[in-house]
Amino acid sequence: MIQYQLSHVSDGALLSGLKALTARERETPAELLAHLAEVDDRKLYLPAAYPSMFAYCVGELHLSEDAAYKRILVARIARQFPALFPALAEGRLHMTAVVLLSPHLTRENAEDLIAASAHHSKAQIENLLAERFPRPDLPTRIQPLSQPLSVGQLAPERVEPVAGEPQLAPERVGPPTPRAKLSPLSPGSVFLQVTIGRGTHEKLQYIQALLGYQLPSGDAALVLDRAFDALIRELEKRKFASTSQP
């Protein structure tokens, strides 16, 4: 019988058991992904009366919608680039890393990108990709949330399914609400997406008006940069009692 009360376990045994469980936890998802990829390729969900692999994972395997979507996507990518399976099983890559790498993977660079991303966090991989595959700055856009945003609007950098593969399901799953998002585009720029209240928007518009003669374009990015400079000076003054006249 598995024991879940571990207060009696020594520190050494507890840490050793945790490492062993973590290793097994990595191997099992890799095997699961390999099975998903093969079932998906053979379309074995059809004889089970499911219209898609996504529906099969949710209805038959009882995965959540998010878990099903991500695992099917990673399984399809790994089927195209089999070196991803051992990288996942050995803990060199996590599934989020595979999703981030997928738009850039080719037969020629797969081995190099997998090695360069080994044991890296999501943020580190995003920075790596921004350096190797820089993207142009996105235009500033402010719009009211009168209707729920689509998944593409919530996450412009969201990875699409591997080219040539069918869609996972007609009912695509997205985040329930927009959240703040930071994503590097290139070594010199970062994409920021955040939802602000009406009052904050009015403050932004007022600041743009006050800076009209200095910033005729009213670029929100430049306004934020100046606002941050002013806030930093104010906070440093309070925290360190800094002054321009010692």
C-alpha cells in the first residue's frame, strides 16, 4: 500500500525517493507521448467512435482539454523529430520547451536546438530563440475588451500544429481570461501584453496629451519608458533618500 504520510521518512530517503519519482515521471510522459503519436497516426480514435484524437483523449482517456491539446501537439512534433522523445524522457527538455522550439525545428537544426535548450527554463528558451530567430517589433495597439479575445489574440506567439497535420479539434481550447504576457522578440525588444482598467487607460491618454509636444506620436512604449524613469527616480528618492543636490 502506498503511504502518503512521509513525516517518519529520513531526510536522505525522502530526497532519494523524490529524485527517483521525478525520473520515473519524466519517462512515463515520454512513453505516453509515443503512444499518443502512434494512435493519432493510425487514427485509432475513429473505430472508437471519436471524431478526433482530441475528443478521444478527453472522452476516453479523461484528460483535461488543455492537457489533451498540449500532449497531442507535442506528440506530433516528436513524431517528426524523434530525438525529442529521449530528451523529454531524460529531463533535458520539458513539453513547454518542445512547443516553443517547434516553429523553428528543421531536419538540419533539430539536434543543435535540442542541445542548446537542454535544462533551460521557458524564459531562457524564449531568449535563445529571440537571439537566433529575431522577430520585428509589434505595432502598439490598444483596444477595449468588449468581446472575449480569440486564442490568437491572447497569444500571438502561440505555436500552431505542425505543418501538414490536421487540426486537433474544431473546439480549440484557450485561456479563459487574458493575462499579462512577456515574450522576447529579439535581443533588443520584448513584447508586452497586459489588460488595464479604464482608469489606467484614461491616465495613459492624459500623459500622452501632456507629452504631446515632446512625443508627437504618442507612442505608448515611449510613454511607458518615461513613466518608468520617473517612477524609478521617485522610488529611489524614497528608499535611498537620493537627491540631485547633496
